[in-house]
Amino acid sequence: IGIVGCGNGDSRLPLSGTVTFDGQPLTFGEVVFRPETGPEGSATIRDGKFDTTLESGRGITPGQNRLFVTGYPAACVTYHCSIAGSRRQVEQ
């Protein structure tokens, strides 16, 4: 994914969108935008939608970014999972 913006390189940009898998919205997951340089951006996916401006998100760094999408089991929605890095903890 290529993302265009202007600024001093420390500026983060908002981004929102939809994630599908096999033609269906991804129920729960995370998107991470990894730039060549600068901080990563991320957002939680809920019912196929993500938004880096929400509380769980971080805006993206302008420039070229690699996109990583991780889907989690539907149980995460039921049991209110909290995501910390690449680990998933289920609170019951």
C-alpha cells in the first residue's frame, strides 16, 4: 500500500477502511501499517471496519507502508479480548 502525505515525517495521518476475508467482513482483528522509517500505525478491526482515529488506533506515517492484517476468532468479540502486540488475552 502506498500512502501519500506531506509533513516533516513525524506527522501521522488518519485512515479508515473495510477488511474482508472470503468476501465477508472480518469480524475481529487488527491492521498494522509498517513504514520504511517512522512509527507504525494500527487499528482494531470490528465487523470489517477499522479507523486509526479511534481510541485503539494510531495514525499512519506518510509514505510507503507494508500492511499486516491479523484476524482473531469470533470468541474475541464474545469474551472481550484485549490485544497487546501479537499476543491475545481473553478476559472472561
